[in-house]
Amino acid sequence: MDDQLERFVLENRASFDQEEPSPGIWSEISKKQRRTSPWVGWWRVAAICFLISTVYLIVDRHQSDADMTQEPGDELAEFALVEDYYTTLIAQRKSELAELSDSELRRTFLLEIERLDERYAELKETYTDQNASVMLSDAMINNLKLRIDILDQQLRILRELKKQEDEDVSQIEI
């Protein structure tokens, strides 16, 4: 059967070549050829994400290299600013504490702060001896933050006590 079909096609080839398909058929064929698989879109998205993450990592690494090349004087100056800021806050909190409390209560509250002050002095001595270690500066800043937190808690307690005393006095007057 294949031989008969093949022979028929070969004998009538000229009549087959004369006939051309309609333009609609060609447009359908070209539409099918233009269709892309849905995976192509996902590959494009993946390639863009890869490029963005690569650029981010390169920039981040460049910035971290630049941060590590800071001069020691810059770190000392930066630490001095941070230290001044926190010590100013601590001094403000201590003055508020002095205004709100009597001498016995204030002395009790300041015992813990004095212990932290001593620890801070030890850290600072080590800090100057070891050429401004980052770990020590972090420990010193944490010490300053802890002192501020303790003073804030003590001030909160004193304000609550004062508020209760004022309420008690106002109830007695009524």
C-alpha cells in the first residue's frame, strides 16, 4: 500500500505543487510557531532574580570591605560620641531620680548603678589598654544601656509611688 501511495504522489507531484494553502492556514501555522512554552517565562524570572541577587551580594561585599578598612581613629571618635550620648542620658536620669526620691530610697536605687559604674570603669581601662576592641566597646555600650534601663525602671517605680501618695492625700482631704 505504501508503494501505491508513493507512486501516486510522485506521478501527481506537479498538481500538488500548483495548489497552495490559503493564507488562513499559514497564519495558524505561524501562530503555533510563535507560541513559547510557559517555562520560558519562569526561566526569565529566575535569571532576573539571579542577576539581582548577584549584584546585591557584590555590592554588600564591597561595602563590608570598605567598613573593615576604617581607621582606628574613626572607631574611637564614633565610640566617644556614643559614650557621650549615653552618659548624658544617665546624668539626666540620675538628676530626675534625685528630685523624686528621699535620700534613703535614692541610696538604695543607686547601689546597683554604682556597681555597673565600677564594671564600666574596668571595661574602659581594658578598652584603652587593648586598642579599642570592638567586643569591648559593645560590652561598654551594653553596660551604658543597662544603666539607663535600670534608672528608667527606678524612675517609673518612684513616679508610681508618688502617684499613690498623691491619691492617698487627696482621699484623706475629702
